[in-house]
Amino acid sequence: MLILSTVFSLGLFAQEVTLSGVVTSADDNQPLPGVTVVVKGTTNGTVTNFDGVYTLKVSGDAVLLFSFVGMKPQEIPVDGRTQVDVVLESDAFDVDEVVVVGYGVQKKALTTGANINVKGEEIAALNTSTAMEALQGTTPGVSITRNNGQPGAGTKVTIRGLGTIGDSDPLYIVDGVAVGNIDYLNSSDIESIDVLKDAASAAIYGSRAANGVVLVTTKKGSKNKKPMVTYDGYYGIQNIYKNLDPLNAQEYMYIMDEGRVNDGLAPNNWEAILKNNAWLNNNFPGELGTQLGEDIWGMLQNGWEGTNWIDEITKQDASMQSHAVNITGGSDDVIYSAGISYLDQTGIIGGDIIDAGYKRLTARLNTEFVLYKNDEHDIITIGENFTYTNTENRSVGTGNIYWNDLHDALVQNPLMPAYWQPSIDNNINEYGFTPTLDGLSTGQTNPIARMYYRHNYNYGKGNKVTGNAYIKVEPIKDLVVRSSFGVDAWFGYGRSMNPTYSLGLLYNDDVDGASQNQYFGNNWTWTTTAAYGRLFGDHKVDVLVGTELLKNQINMEVGGSRNNLLFPGDPKYAYINNTQSPESISEINTWGADWAAGGGGLMSYIARAQYNFKERYMFSATVRADGSSNFAEGNRWGTFPSFAAGWVITEEDFMDDISILDFAKLRASWGQNGNQSIPNFIYSSQIAYVFPGYFFGDTKPVSGTTAYPERVTNPDVTWEKSEQLNIGVDARLLDSRLAVTFDWYKKTTKGWLLEAPILGTFGAAAPYINGGDIENTGVEMVFGWNDKVGDFKYNVSFSAAYNKNEVTSIANTDGVIQGPSHVLSQGTAAVSRVEVGMPIGFFYGYETDGLLQNQDEVDAYVTPEGNPYFSDQRPGDVRFVDQNLDGVIDEDDKIMLGDPNPDWEIGIQLGAEFKNFYANATFTGKFGMQVMQSYRSFADNFDQNYTTGIFDRWHGEGTSDRLPRLSSSSNRNTNFVSDIYMHDADYLRVSNLTFGYNFGHLLSNIDAISNVRLYTSVSNLYTFTGYDGMDPEVAFGHDASWASGIDLGLYPQARTVMFGLSVEF
Amino acid sequence: MLFTTGCGDEFLDTENLYGKSLDTYYSTPTDMEEAIAGVYNAIYTPNVHSNESMAANLLSDMMLGGGGPDDKSAKWVDNFEDPLEDTYRDLWSQSYNGIARANAIIEKTAEADFSTFFASAEEAQEFKNQQIGEALFMRAFFYFRLVKFLGGVPLITAIDDPKDGPRNTITETYAQIASDLKLAIETMPSTPFPEIPTSSYGHANKWVAQAYLGRVYLYYTGYMTNMEGQSTDVLPLADGGSLSASDVAGYLSDCINNSGHELVSDFRNLWPYSYVNISAGDTTVLPWAHENNLSWVGQDGHSPTFGTGNYETMFVQRFSFGDWGWNNGNIYTNRLALFTGVRDNSMVPFGQGWGWCPINPNLWNSWDAEDPRKEGSILELGNAAQGAGGYEADKGDHETGFFNKKYIAIQHRENGGDVKGMFIQLYNWGNTDMQLMHAQDFIFMRFADVLLMHSEITGTADGMNRVRARAGLDPVAYSLDALKQERLYELAFEGLRWFDLVRWGDVESAFNYTLDVRNSGIDAKYSPNYRSEIKGLMPFPETEVRLSNGVYEQNPGW
């Protein structure tokens, strides 16, 4: 709706008048600089100045066109007036909106691929610590899973399904420079993120685009705009959203005893176990072991419920804060944008104990200068975009069962107190950590001590400088030659102190030391393109050709460590120089390498042609040829073509009658992309040096130099190719209030690069081969509704994506790639695997058919021949399914149990605005996936604690049909990897809820401040799920990057309550 | 136009700075040293069950399964069960890794010219001979490891041999082993052991190859006669010829007379417990060792860093310390000593282990107490003079009260400080982890075995009586039964008993016994269940069968 205020004046139509006026924005009533004002049907026009004012000589009967990016354009007849003031309204569906495509921009209405464009302010509004987290649920087809809830842990991003078991990350391009990820950017630095999902859009990135491309544009200034300074900040309080409940001391003893009784053993004599502490008695004077047992026993008698280790490692009300200042502006010939921001997020786990958390400082400067121009266009322009980031990340262990602090806390028995004063008094431990309860087991270790010693003396900082400098030359109108040199550099250092401690037979270290390391790396990219675009009547043609070189320039790390500190126990002095002169070779360790010194890079040729007829029919074709040093000469070059077409049906005459449809475009594209992320030199098996090697002579403990051929050579290894067909529709209906996008795709990875297992007789490691195919098929849809009722504006957006992943071939006889073992518990078989006909990383194991409830069912659980399946089967045992009915439960009975990859991912966004109040909500959900869960190493550590989930165990007929009877030792019921560990993990999360108020209207008289916004928001407010773990979003896949969905005690995402302030000056 | 095509395809050329090229390797003496070490490196297996010493001891009738309730796999192997798929896959693949590395050396060295590195052409030739001979020996060593555990295997003897062929027969496999050993003996120089420099200790030599030929001959002829029912007394060669008993006895005689190897004067000085009092500077750490004046001979050959000099040990798997930070960082430490150590008891000088392989009490009970090898081989728990007075029972399964003493964790207090592994203190190693501290070599072959094999092949008593005399026992007349007894006592827990039972055809009867044991505090019966259909062979790795698309056949009974 147009709000037009006019001031009439007398004058004659058709006579030249000097017209002037002010253009303001309906959003904030502020003047709009840079608005284009053109007399319809002519080239006569101007733009508004800093104050939104324009002046133009026009004839009295002229019609003016006012247009500005992101605003609804307006046509206004002059009607003889001399002043026409205009208020422009923002437009959710701006027909002139441009989006970033590879090596350029394009009008959104003309794109023929499946792309997503997200504005920086939408990202910043969600207050996530990294930008990719904010895209979760808003970008259908882009699956974003937080690695875990730890600050700085990053995200796992998969575009349209896993296409490889190798590196499946998309290619990230920031202002034209390829970077590893974009976690180094603050959301406030980002102008927009464009995700290229289909092959045709990504094909211009050729060799590296098989997993899709994420294009990030950082904030730029704009011409003729006075400096605008903004401050955005928030302070948040984080807490664990949902806790697990380990057994308390009494429950623990009860459950442990039940396992023993089930095995025909006597219940434990807990008093004797606690007071039997040979290690403590033997290693320290004063029968301290007995005293510790007596202290614990005494507390238990007085009702002590034991230690809740989860509570002990958790920090309440952990803080999170972010501050960002941005300046943008520009004159006629110079534009600039600068930003500085700081994020400090404390960890909810280990925040107290090891000061766990993530700190990031980012500084950015983007500028552009026009050096030479003529009346029509700029001829020479130079510019730069640079970002510097400094990060400090102190983290707790979040890996497998050997490196996971939360898991350690879950499994530790509750009988051990966290701290014990005599530990300090008797010089056992200066922090008072309670030592081992030796009588219970020699294997258990105080998890607080473990967390403290494992992480606390690590001090490291990382830095990153990313950016480019460029020159743009437009020698004749519409021919733009651009050359850009970009760098992605990183450097940093770390140091740590190895302390001494002695807290148990299996937990002691009596040698201390210091280690230091530093690293430095850089890749540079030199890109040169020439683009020409011209309208020939109704035919618009755009062509672009270019070259690109990417060089791995340096990638070095040096470091070392020495034992025996000169200042023992004080981390302040933990430098290598502050250690004693070494007496033995084993006290020194050093390393140093530059992995880029041997060369390596990519060399590319790019060409693209685009054509449209009246913006009604669109065609484009792209080809990129890439040479990669990762392959042998002769196999280096890959050529990646693509074709796309679009048809805007609503431009056709026959559509004029269908008034409900405002805009509709049909799109189809096909293209090929590549993947080259494999280590270098795998084509030319080399002699590898191993350490240690073999020990000849009397040189022990140092081995002699030892070498052997590393792997079977495969000189033929070459590009992995992914091919994708995409068909889509974009439409706007009902006066553009409803927007619909729909896409269908089929992505086939061919010649998938993998190390397929080979026969042992080859005598060396398996080669990489182009050895398999993977197919991903899916649909994606977005529905957006945008309307207002009086002063109440609201919008609703719903997106959904479905993907089906299937491995269609693996080029070895086995057809299988097995995942790691010892995942759920030490001593258990693999959980995840890759197999032909199945989705990547599916769960593999025994199917169960409930439990044997009573003797009748035990007697009925027999082989086809009528024999019991197990000689010792009894009530409470698991009924494993004999899939092939061969009378034994063995490997051949294992089947696909579940799939960690969701079938459906959805996102819902709700927004509402009433006068100066506003509210937003974001929901994200994933459906159709499973999680394998184990919170204890059940096959080898029987004294480990349970969560209260164990109360649902079988302990008599009808008490459970899933959790078998308890046992105090190793038992097939639990040791066979089966679906008793598997849980559905569907969820719908209220990931963000924000309420805010704009003070802009109150500040119209204050020049210095143009707007103030205050808001409060909650992230991770509530999760609707049937999953009983801390978090159903489980990216962890043990030691295989292609696996996921394994919950061993997953660092949960915090629920954060934030208070934010934005000020525009 | 500013197109940057100035640099051509050479922009993509890369140079590998962190490895040597396969094409130019094996051309200098340094290359050879590294490459030979690479062959030996394949002796280590990541999976402990694929470790030859561990597997053979668990299978033998003198060691039980043991371990804790979770150590199912030890009990399965001990009881001839295998619900797992790939118990011996590491043994398989590491052996073939070793064979491939040896094949490359044998082929490439023959072409190489080392003359510029030596003063004379003869010296260069001698160097070449030692390399080729050693590679031949190691190829035979790996094929022998495969055939005695798994039966006939595909023979790959050249770099470009096809790798996807079917299994050769047992006889064909032995013929290749015998030919390689014979050629190794003929190729390597006849340098007596005392003249071989300490820096070469650990390398195989002519004498080792001769000793192994004796072992291979006895195993093949015994196996074919008693397991396959194809009575034979000759060892076939790959070229169609064969080696008779007297041929092999001739090699062993050469070894006995000319190798310079000798028996250690006191059997007990072969084992590291004989050094613990000396290392600790305290005669009360192991009172029994002090009373018997024990003093270790060491483990770096005739001039060891620690000990008095060892002329008996001929071929070993060398071990040092491990580190969890290394790739498979625990394979470089002797896990036999860790796994067969006393479970959940950390005593001085016998440290904690995982309690695998408790000793059959029948062995203890039947062994003459006058034989010093009895207490020299078996640790009697609860015996204070043996340093095991503080033993607490009921910590593991199959407990009998006895563990082996030859390969066990040894530790003592460091100058009034903490208790640390003896080897950690000897070598001043920084990482005191009790799982990684076993730098004791595993002895594959020692001179006593050569004497016993010579007796067995020739049916004479001399060699056997030399071994008895060293133990202070009277001479006896030769009989196979006497020899069997002698081998049991002399070589107990050294990974040979299982193979002796198989080749003698005694394996069927050896397991007909029931023992009273304690399983983690519970009285239980122990009765191993050998199945005759397996013919002394272990299960073939299932994954290899699948990867071969069924070309490999599983062994009978598995």
C-alpha cells in the first residue's frame, strides 16, 4: 500500500518543471538515500541524496518511477506538481532483488537453480554463536546438525544427503575466497548467505562443488550514504535444558546387587568393599584407604545419597555475551564497511572446573574505491575485503567412550565423594580430588580430576586472516574484467603443562613436563573473470569467462615437549625452557613439517553463458575445467558441465486471466560436479616411515628407522563426480501474500572415492579407488505467508525437505564398509556400516523380539529343529530373531536396524509485529531417524553407574519387554549389538523465541540516535520428542565421519535466555 | 584481457617431501636397513589374539583362558570356540604385509648395485647376500606363522604375482618355506654369533635359519603323519626335491657346532625376574632370586646394556615401550607379559596384568620340585619368598593360584619413591603406564630348543641331556616320551607347547581333564573342549573369505 502525501501547486501540464521531494521508508520514517527516480520511458533520472532528497527537471505530465532495492517500486504521475514526497514500503518479494551466484550476482527472478538466499539480519536475529547454526530449519535441503552443544563445537552441514563417506562438507566461499568453514565470522559481519544446492548452480565451482556451495557475502557499504554506526549486543544465561538422572548411592547399590543375585551370587558387602582400599593404604601412610571407606560408609549411614557427577561438572547460569559494532557508508567514489565484534560463551559443562568456553574476536574492513570513471560508468575500481579473527577455545572431551567427560560422569559410581578433605591434608592431591575406591574396582577414576588434568593446562589461541584485494576494469560499458587475489591464512600457538598426580593404580602420572607448538598456513586464490552483458532488443545475453588458481602455499607446524618442570605445578611457568636438562631421549619429543612445501593446488577455467527472452524464457550453460594436483598426470583434469532452463509462465499472455497467480516460474537443471578431497600422492604409493619401527641392536627404547610401501598404488584414481537433476517451481499467489517453492532432485555420486577393503594378500593398505555410487533423491518445499491486518503484521513460513540416501554400488566383492568397533561399549561389535542398497551409516545388528517373560516362553524359544537357541536361556533374556532360521544366532542374522539420517527435516518461522512490538519464533524438526544410545561400557566395566532409565528393566514377568534382566558380568543380552539400544529420535524444537520493542519513533527528535531496539529471546526453549537422552540431535558418529546418531552422553545444547540491545546511530 | 594462463600444467606438479618414491627405493644400504626393519615390523599385530605367543599359549593344555568376566575372547580361544569373525585377521594381513615387503627386497636387491658404498666388490656382495638371505628367512617365517595356525595359504613370491588366487595346499606352502630357508642358509654368511656386532642383534642369520628349518621339518612331518594321516619323513622343496631327516640334522649339527651359541649356565637367568634385586639394589625384593644367586643374562645378545651376556637366545620379537598417542601404540610393548600377569594384584616384584592364561595345576603338581625350572617358570601365588605373599584371590576367572613367571610384569620401588616397572627404571622411560611398560623381548628360538630338536630328529639323547644337565638333572636314555617331557619343562609357556601337541598327535588326548577353578570368587569346573575336526587349525578370517568372493575356503570345523 502506498502512502502518498502530495503538495499541490499551480502549474501547467506538459511544461518543464523542477520537481523535488523527499523519499522516506515506511519502516522507520527515515529518509532513504540512493533511491532511483526515473521518468518513465526515458533515461532521465537521478538518485536521492543522504537526506533522501531528489531534484529533477520533468514535464508536468511525466510519470515517475521510484525504485530501491528491497522496496516496492512506485509509479507516480507528476500531475503538474513541483514537490512529490514518497514513502516506500519494504517488499518481501522484490522483483529486482539480486542474489549472489558464482562469480557474480543475478536477479532472483531469473535464477534457474535451487538456491537459498538468507539475509544477514535474519541470521543475526537468532543470536547463534555461528552463522550456520542460524540456518538450521530455515534452509530446506541443507541439513545442519550441531556437532554437540559445546561452545565452538561447530556444525555438520550436509546439502541434499551424504554423497560420500569422505569429506562431505560443502564448499564455503566468502567474498570469493574458499575457506574451510565460516565459524570465524560473527553473524553481524554477514550481508547474506546463498546456498547453491543444485548441480547447475554449483557447477561453476566444478571440482569442489559435489557437496554443494555456501556463498557468504560480508557487509559492504553503499554509495552516497552517510556513515551509519550500529551496535548489537546481548547477554545470555545458559543452563542445561534437560538432565540425565544417574542412580544415587542407594539406587546404585541396589541395582548392582540385583545383577549379582540374578547371576546366583551373594549381594555385595558394600561396607567391606568401601573399606578395602589397598592402593590408598599402600601408597600413603596412615591407613587412609580404610579411613576413606569409613568416611563414606558413615555418610551413607547418615542418609548421604552419593555424588551426582553430572551436577558436579555442570555450571549453572553460564554466561554468554556478544557485542558488535558496525560502520557502513560511502560517498560517490568510496564505499566502506567496518566491523568489530566479540563473543564470549562459557561452557555449561566444565565451565567451573576448567574455565571451559569459547571466545572470538573478529575485525573486518571492506572498502571499494572508484579510481577512474566517465559519465556513464565506473572504469577502474579497486577494493578489498579482509577479516581477522582471534579465537580461544577451551573444551571438554566430547568424543568416544575414552574421550568424553560427560560419559565419564555418567558412568562413575556415586559412592565416591567428589572431594575429600584428607586428600589435601595428606598431600594426596592439592585440589582435594577423592582418590580411587580400590576395593570396588581398580578401573574407576574421579571424573572431575580426569577432566581437570586432561584439559586445564592447555592454553591455545588461533588466528585467521581471510580476504581479498581486487581490481575491476570496465573499459567499455557492460564489459567488466575483474581480478582478485585472496588469501585464507591461519596461525596460532598452544602450550600445555603435563602435571603429576596419583589418584589410583590406573590413574597416576609421576612425570611432569611442558609442551609448546605453533602453526602457520596459507592458501591463496587468484581469480580473473571477464563478464559482458547486453540487451539486444528482447534478448538479454550475459557471458562470463575466467580462470582461477588456488595454491597451498604453506601449512606448517612445529612443536616440542620436554619432561621434568623446573617450576613444578605452576602452569604459569610451563614453557619448554623451564624444564630440566634431559637425561634420556624419552624426555624429549619434537616435530615439524610443512605439508604444503611440496606444492599443490587447483587450476581452473570457467565459462558461463546466460540468455533470457523478455525475462520469460531463461537458459544458462556453464562449464568448468579443473586440474587438481591430488591426481596423477593424465588424470588431473576434470570437466564439469551444466545446463539450466527457466520459464516464467506468468509472463505469458494466456496467464493474464489467472489473477490468483502473481508469479510462477518453472525451473529445470542438470549438471555435474566433482570432489577431489583426498590426500595427495595416493596415486603413487610411496615408502612410508613408521614410528616406532623395529628395535635392532642395543638402542632400546628407541627404534631404528623403519619404512615400507604404504599402500597399493592406484595411478588411475581420479575425480569423483556427482550428477544432479533438479526440477522446481517458484510461485507467488494471492497478491504475493503466499509464496511457494518446490524442488525435486536426484543426485548421483559416481566413482565415489573410497578406500575399499582389499584382500590381505596384497600386503599393503588398500588404495583409494573410484569405487562406488550413491544416490540421493528428495523433495524440498517452502510455503510463506505474509500479510497484515491494520497495524498487525505477521508472517508464517514453513519449509520441509525429504531425502532418501542409498548406496548403489561399492566396487569390492564384500560390498561393505564396516564402521568402528567398541562404540557402545568396549568389547562390542560395530554399530554403523555402509552397504550396497542401504543408506550411508545405517545401524546394523540383531533384531530383537522382546524378552522371554516366563518359563513357557523360554521353552518356546527354540530353533526350527526344536532345540533351545541358547543352552542357558532363561526368563528375562532377550529373544534375538533368527532371520535366516538356521537355528543359530550369528553374524548372518544381523540386519539393518535403523538409520541415523532423518527422512524429513522441517522448519517453521512465525513473525508478528504490532506497532513497535515484534515477536518471532523459529521451530526446527527432524523426523524418521534413530539414535543408538549407551551410557555405560556394559561389556567390560560392570561397576559403572546407570541412569534411572534402568528402573524399567525386566525383573519379573511383565515388567519390561525391552531391557533384559540385570547381570553382574558380561552377557549376550547386552553384548550383542541389537535394537534394544536404538531409539526413535524424532523431534520438534522451539529453537528460538524473541520479543522486542523498537524505540525508533520516540527518538525522531534525537539526531545522534536513529533507532534503539530492545529484546529478550530464548533459544532452545523446548523440544518435543519421545527421545529420553539429553538431546535428540546427535551428530556424533564415533571415529567415522560418515556415521552419526551415536549418543554416549552427548554434550547437550543449552537453553539460553538472552537480553539484547541494538542501537543505530 | 588479464587471463592468467602464464603458468601451465606444472603449477599442478607436486613433490612428495615426506616419503620416498617406490621407484628409487632399495638402492642404498640405508634404504635396505629401513626396509628390512619394515619387514620385521610386520611381526607386531594390533589384535592381541593374532599375536603368535598369545594365541599359542591360550591354545595349549598348560594354560587356561582366565581374565575377567568380560574377557570372553580369551576363554573362547582357550575352548576352541570362535563366535567372532576375524580373530586371526591381523595375523593374516600382517604376515602378508611382511611377505610383500620381503618380496620387494628380494627382487629389488638382486637388481641393485651397492658397490659404490663398499670398499670392495666382495663386501658389497656380502651385504647383498645378507639382505636377500634375511628377506628369504622372514618370508619363510611369515608363511610358517600362517600355515601352522591356518593351514595352506596362497603363495605370493614375487611383487607382481596375482593376489587373488586360491589357497595352496599345506604341502605346497611348506615346500616354499623349506626352499626359502634352505636358500637363506646358503646365502647368508657363516659369521659365528659372538662375532656378529651388537648393532646387528635382532637380525636373523644363518644359524637362526638352520634352527627354523629344524622346527619346520618337525612340524611338517609330524602334522602330515599325525593330523593328515599321510605319513612322511621328508620335507618337500618347491623345486620338487626334498630334505630328509639327516639333511636337517646336518643343518642343526652345523648350528650346534659352529654358531657360537651356548646354553646359559642357569636356566633362570634367562628371565628378567633374575634382575629385579640388582635393578632395585635391594636383595629382599625377590628373596628367592637372592638365595639362588640369580643374575640376568640380558637381552641385547652377547654384550647387552643390562645383564651379563646372553649366548643362548637366537631369535626374538623385540619389544620396547608403548604410548597411547602412537598409532597402535601398545603393540611395541610385550602384551604377553601384560595379559598373562596376575589380575587385579599389583605386587612387588610381580605387577598387575589381566590374568589371562592361569597355569594348569597338574603341571605344578607333576613337576619334580628338584627341577629348578619349576619355580623358575611358575609363580606360586601366596608364596612370600616369591614376592607373592600379598596376593588376593578371587579377582578373575579360571583362577588356579599359579601364573607364569617367564613373561610377567616386573616392578619395584624406585629409590624410596613410587613403585615403577623395572624396564621403565632401566631405560629411564617417561611413561609409567602399567600397560605399556613391558620391554621384554619374546624369545622365538633359543639354543636349548636346537639341542632338543636335534635329539628328536636323530633319536639321540645328547642334546636332550645337555639341556637336562644345565638344570642339574641326571642324563636319561632317549625316548620320545622323555623328549616330550623335557620339551614341556624346558619350553613351558614359550608358545611351543600347542604346536608340539598337534604334531605329535597328542592334541586329541591332551584336553581330557577337568580342573577345579575359581571364577571371580565362585567355585567352578574347567574342562576344555578340543574338537578333532579342526585338525589343529584355527578359523580362517571370515572377512577375507568374503572379500575373496568365496575363493578361500573356511577351515573344517569353523
